[in-house]
Amino acid sequence: MAGTVSKLAAPRPAALPAPSSSLRSTALAFAPSARRFRVSLSGRARSPVIAMASGKEGNGAATKRTTLHDLYELQGQSPWYDNLCRPVTDLLPYIANGVRGVTSNPTKAISSSNAYDDQFKQLISAGKDAESAYWELVIKDIQDACKLFEPIYDQTDGADGYVSVEVSPRLANDTQGTVEAAKWLHKVVNRPNVYIKIPATAECVPSIREVIANGISVNVTLIFSIARYEAVIDAYLDGLEASGLSDLSRVTSVASFFVSRVDSLIDKMLEKTGTPEALALRGKAAVAQAKLANQLYLKKFSGPRWEALVKKGAKKQRLLWASTSVKNPAYADTLYVDPLIGPDTVSTMPDQALEAFIDHGTVSRTIDANVSEAEGIYSALGKLGINWDEVGTQLELEGVDSFKGSFDSLLTSLQEKGNALKPATL
Ligand SMILES: O=C[C@H](O)COP(=O)(O)O
């Protein structure tokens, strides 16, 4: 059973094109009852969706229309897939089922799969060191994925159909290093629909401004608080203004606001407080803050300053909901998707969230519903001692540390693997 479309759903905006028929021809019949994740030949956990896409269970039937198509066509929200790994052609059925962009985590992809082994061996044999080899593996995936999403990018005149790749997490506190890395990555990937991912750390907010000013499209990641989100929007606006470009239509950006991690941390704090009032607010902080972020977006992308940029073709920096998979099994599995639906937004979902939404998500405009309730929750949490800026700082530190940690450990393991290969191959 596909998810239901709300009777209140707005009519499809005329400007939004239907999914490409060529993309939709890929066979996939989603089976909501097929909950088991399988292990593919590459060793990576695959969802039933992917298994069918590989042809092992596909029946060659026409693509089934899903709630993902409704999400975009009825509500103007772009569903993206929060997972990019080899073979990149595994993305085709996702695209056919309504996915319109992809966020990547190369460290996770490479460390959990043996599909990179052959290219890695070739690179080491050719004399590359482990870190150069890492970037070549990443760049190949990103270029291949960009090609798959190019039709969406073209159909939407550069508004959608992006593939996002991060600069080295080791640079998360290095303003100029991040600028140089972003320029390099943009140049070597050399695709119009790549987003260079830069973290919203205090040090990298100026990098965002600089990279945008250089005409490079950016996915700003690791945003956890309203205060930092406002600084990110300002960096985007400043960068557009500083660019000197007469046509701003090809410099775009998404602001990745992390959702579930906010609840994970605040829930713990509320449990520590332990009062009935505190306990009643568990599972409510993340969505409330996200709704308020959207209010800020509406305010900042309006008025004379923004209108002057629109005259030069500027596109709004869309809010992208990240960290959308539910961490507390007691919560509804679409908790971080259903209440955050609205126009000109993106929701990037890993397999579990994507499948839950296809199966029983509700397509209805929710992002600007119950805003005063969200304000009430935000302020009640403040009165209970939750300091939103401190929550943002803690989550940012944890996020940066975790990305750096996995990057470092992958590079160590690639170095060991490379050293082990050398005697046999050189
Ligand atoms: O979209 C964001 C990242 O993939 C992180 O998600 P996560 O908070 O579920 O780890």
C-alpha cells in the first residue's frame, strides 16, 4: 500500500515537471511487507528496494508511482536519498521511484563495501597514496551519480537533481583550507549538479560565503541550531552579493538542518530532569525547532535585499532536512519526515526512512502548520533549562568528531591495505 495523499494537499504547481518517463521506466515494484534488509555481493546491507533494482527480484513491470512523486508534485518537497555507494547504478530504481537527489557519506560507503577494491588496487599499483586513492574513489562515484541525476537538474533548470560530496572533515575548523578544498573538489568533479558539502562550524561559515562568491554551489551541513542557521543564510546572501556574477541562477545551495539528533540529545536531558512536564516534551524538540527554522527561512528570503538578488536570477537556499531516520524505536518511523513537508524544501532519507515514507507516509503540507505550538514547545524547553545554542554546539562538536574519526580510521585502514598490496603489485 502506498502512502496516502492528504485531501488537503495543494494542487500540483504548474512549474513542477513530472518525473522523466525515461527514468521512470526502470522496473521496481515496492513491496511494503518486504522489511528484511539483505546483504549484497559487495557486502553492504541492501534494502528490498535495491535488491529488486538489481534485477534479482524485479518483474520488469512499469515503475510504481510512489508517495515520493506525490511529495514533489503536490507539495514541492524534493525527496533525496541519504546513501551513495557502489554500484552507483543502484540509484536508478530510487530515481524511478521519485528520488531527486543524493547525499553521500563516502567514508561509510567505502568502509562497508568491497566494491571499491578493484579500483583501489589499480590506484595503488599506479603509485597513488591512500588519501589520493580515497579521493579518486569518491570522485568516480560522485561523477557517476551526477550523470544519473543530470536529467532532473536539466528539467528543473538547475533547481534540483544534485549530488552532494563533503570536503575532508579534517578541515572542519579551517576556514581557508575549506575554501581551497571546496574549489579543488568542485574543479575535479567538474559536473554542474554537484554540491560541495561544507560544515556550518563557526570557522566554516566564512568559507561558505567565499565559496558561494566563487560561484560554487554548496550543501551546508551539520546545522543544529536556529542561531547558526541564520549565520548560514547570511553567508549565502553575502556570497551571492560578493560574487559579481550578473546571472546568479547557477549558484545554488541547501542548508542541511539535522533533525533526529536534536531529539536524541534533548530527550536525554529531559529524562535527567525527570518531571512529568519534562518527560511529556520528549520527541518534540527536533520538529519544533525545524518548523521555526522554516519560519526564519521565509523571513530571510523575502524583502528588498532578497528581491534585489532575485532580479539577478538568485535561487533560495533550500532547507534540507537531514538526519531523518528515527533513533528511538518508540517513535513513529516517519516522525522526521511527515511533519516537515513544505514547498522548496528537501528531505534526505536513508533506506529505513525512505521505505517507511513510501509505505505509509502522509503527503500533506505540514511545515507551516501548528507554528505557534512549535513556538510553545521551543520556549517551554528553554524554561526547563534547555539552552538551544549549547545543544547546537554539543551536537556540532559530536558530529564533526564523528566524521573526522571515521575519516581517519578509513584512511588508516586504506594505508594498511595499500601497504599490503604493494609487494604483490609493484
Ligand atoms: O543526513 C544526515 C546524515 O546522514 C546523518 O544522519 P544520522 O543523524 O541519522 O546519522
